[in-house]
Amino acid sequence: MVEVDVLIVGGGIAGASLGAEIAPHRSAVIAEAEEQCGFHSTGRSAAFWLESYGGPVVAQLSTASRAFLDSPPPDFSEHGFLRTRGDLHISRGDLPELPEGIESRVVERAELERMVPGIRPEWRRALFEPGCADIDVAGLHSAYLRQFRRGGGSVRTDSRLRSATRRGSGWTAEFEDGSTIHASIIVNAAGAWADRVASAAGVEPLEIAPKRRTMVQLRVGQSGLRDLSLVDDSKGTFYFKGEGDRTIWLSPHDEIESDPCDAAPEEVDVALAIDRFEKVVDWPIEAVERKWAGLRSFAPDRVPVYGFDPTAPGFFWCAGQGGFGIQSAPAAAKLAASLLLESAPDPMVAHIQPPPYSPARFR
Ligand SMILES: Cc1cc2nc3c(=O)[nH]c(=O)nc-3n(C[C@H](O)[C@H](O)[C@H](O)COP(=O)(O)OP(=O)(O)OC[C@H]3O[C@@H](n4cnc5c(N)ncnc54)[C@H](O)[C@@H]3O)c2cc1C
């Protein structure tokens, strides 16, 4: 039987980033059910960093992650992972309120027309968040996996955890292929499957709810869109951003309850996205080039969960990253690592209090 200090269940951005932080200090294995890490939510995101997204408790982690994403240490990556494009929260009436301290300015109609040519007249103004940036998600995820392996960690794909049993001072984990691993600590980084993994270990679930979100890539009769800002409705009913010269990524901002699964887009949600888009700009739609869907998984209070379960020794939660798991990953991984290793927090997160993220808030 393989013996390790830490078994991380799930090789998405959550498991990979926490793994990279702890590998130099503890022996660790990432077990990923799929043939490839990043197959589920991590590989399906809209790939942006938006500081105001998710409310103030999440924003603390996103804000703390910015400098690392912009210019990571050279041994982690030779280049940064962000490309700034800004975000326009457009409105027909009132402007949204952003969490305190987030840079923004009001854009009136004349400037809005220059920033989004063809925008329909009812969109009167916008709040512009200049810091919004694209994230190179694949680059970030693979840099974390590389760092994890460099620290001595190993990754096992095609390894779906079936059950875990508390034995002595650790856990015996059994996989669907019949193999077993003995670990002192199990990290639950299973994304949409987080509650199922908890149940498989005899731990009471936290009601982490997966919700499906749809994305569509459209080709439109308008050029010059590559650097278009992210454009969203201050009421949260759509967003789109430039992709290529004449293509955009669009979402109807849907949040449809789902079982954990290989999520796929439904025609009705693609149609809804297009209907909402046509109410924003007058650009003719030429083709739906791609469509996909993924699951965003939320704890009941929509704040992610990092920490040991007070009811289950050695069971560590790293789940509920909703729609912000990429943009908050660097700080979240450092916060979670200090809790798991019971060590002083990295300066990146020294100002962040852990209790709002603790699973103890639900017990
Ligand atoms: C459409 C969409 C748009 C998004 N846009 C953004 C964005 O712009 N910015 C942002 O920051 N975030 C965004 N997100 C959210 C972000 O993608 C997620 O928060 C993040 O990817 C979650 O990472 P994860 O590692 O927890 O989950 P996942 O990437 O799903 O990884 C969990 C892994 O656990 C594995 N697993 C499950 N059960 C088992 C088991 N029993 N044994 C072994 N392995 C198991 C799964 O196979 C999976 O690979 C978006 C999400 C979606 C769906």
C-alpha cells in the first residue's frame, strides 16, 4: 500500500494549487478521477479575473492573488498570467455598488458608445472596473502541477476515490481500480463532487451545490473585438467579452442546479444567451462557433470552504470555489496551506482571517 502524508482528491485548480504549496513540506499525491487533470470546471471557465466578483469575502482572496498572477516568482513561471481588458458593468438605470476599495469610474453614454460601438440606446451608463483581466488558465494550472511535481508530489490520473476509512491516525483510501493509499490527511478538492467525496469518507456533507453555467462563442458582423472589455449587466443576466477580431464569448449568467456530471450546454440556455445579447448590441450574429458548459459549486453562503472538518480528524475541505476558483487560487492555496500545515501564513494572506472560510461555520 502507498503511504503518504496528504492525499488530495481532485486535480483541478484547487487541488493543484494547494498541492504545489504543501509538496515541499509533506509527501503528497493528487488523485484525479479523469484521464486528465482540469477536465471539469477548471477547463471550462470564462477565464477572467474580476476583483468585485463574488462579494467582499471572496474579493479579499482575488485581490491578494493579483500580484502573483501578474508577475509570479521566476521559478514558478517566466511570464505572468493576466492580460488586462477592463469590465463595463452596463446599466439602464442605477449603477451597481462594488465592494470597498475596488477601483472603478462612471462611464456616461457618449464614452460608452465609443467603448462598445453599436450598443443599444437604453443602456445609459456603466461602471468601468479597469483592473479586469483575462487569465491564462491552462498556463496557471499546468504551472501549479509542475510546481507540485517539483516539490516531490505525484499525480495519479484515472484514479477515482471510491471510499475512505479512518484507521488509527490516518485514512485508508480505496480507488475504483482496487488500489489503496494510506494518508494522514485527505484533502477534498473534488469540485462538484465535494459532498460525494465527503460521504465516501463517512463525513457529513456541507451541501456544496453544483450549478451549471453555459458559454457560447459567437462570430458576429462587427470587427475590432479582440480587446473589447468584459461587458456585463449590473443586474447579472449576461456577460460577454472579446475573443477574436469578430468573435466573442457570451454567457447568459445561468445558474442551473445540477448533479455532479460532465456538464453540457442545453439549447434553451444558448438561445437565452443570444436573446439577451441581441438586446445589448446591434451586431448581426453570423454563427455559433462553440458552446460548452461547466459546473460552479457553491457552499450555502457562497463563500469557499478551507480548513479541517471539526467533526472528522484529518479531513480537510478545499471546495465551493463557485465562479471565482481560478482568480482566487494563488491566495486561497496559500491560506489553505497554512491551515493544513498549521504554519504561519504567507505574507500574501497574513491579513486575511480564516474563520469566514472554515467548515466549522456549518457544523
Ligand atoms: C462556465 C464557467 C465560467 C467560469 N468562469 C470563471 C472565471 O472567469 N474566473 C474564475 O476565477 N473562475 C471561473 N469559473 C469557476 C472556476 O472554473 C472554478 O471555481 C474552478 O475551476 C474550481 O476548481 P476545482 O479544482 O474546485 O474543480 P474542478 O476543476 O472541477 O476539479 C475537481 C476535480 O475533482 C475530480 N474528482 C471528483 N470526484 C473525484 C473522486 N471521487 N476521485 C478523484 N477525483 C475526483 C474531478 O474529476 C475534477 O477534475 C467558471 C466556471 C464555469 C463553469
